Amino acid sequence: MKLKSFGCSFLYGSELQDRDCTWPGIVARQLGLPHYNYSIEGAGNLRIMESILSHADANDICIVNWTWIDRFDYISGAVLCHQIPIPMQIFISADFIASIAIC
């Protein structure tokens, strides 16, 4: 039995100095299981699902972290690319702030 994780950068561990310290890695260590991390930085849900279908087996414990719904994958030539949305800028008017302060 193996513990396999699938997701985006949150499970990949891109913010960590030691990628064995992802939370699925810690769970695998606690259970005494080998950990295989199939997560990819910037991956969309389609890429995550493709990875699950390619690597998950019936005897595995799988941890799946779905990503943002507006992140998607596409193929450009022979390359799988990721589209990461740019957060919307929110502009708040002075009148709106004043109305909150009054409440």
C-alpha cells in the first residue's frame, strides 16, 4: 500500500524547503507508508484528474486537493500548459468606506 497525493502547489510543497514536509508526506510517515507526490505547481483540475487516472491504484490511499475552479489546463502544440487567473482588483470608493464607518 502507498500514499499518493495529487493537486497543485499546495500539495506539491513549493513553499517548503523540504518537500517531504508536505502534509500528505507527514501523514504517510505517521502511517509508515511510502509517499508519492504527483502534484504539479499551477496545475488545473483537468491535469489533477489526468494524474489520478494515470497513477492511482485500487490499493493506494489517495489524497486529492482540487485547485481553483477558474484555473485550467490547455495543450499548446505538444506542451501541457496551465492558465492561472490574475486576481481581480477591487476598487472601493470613498463613499462606500464612509457608509461602512457610519454603520
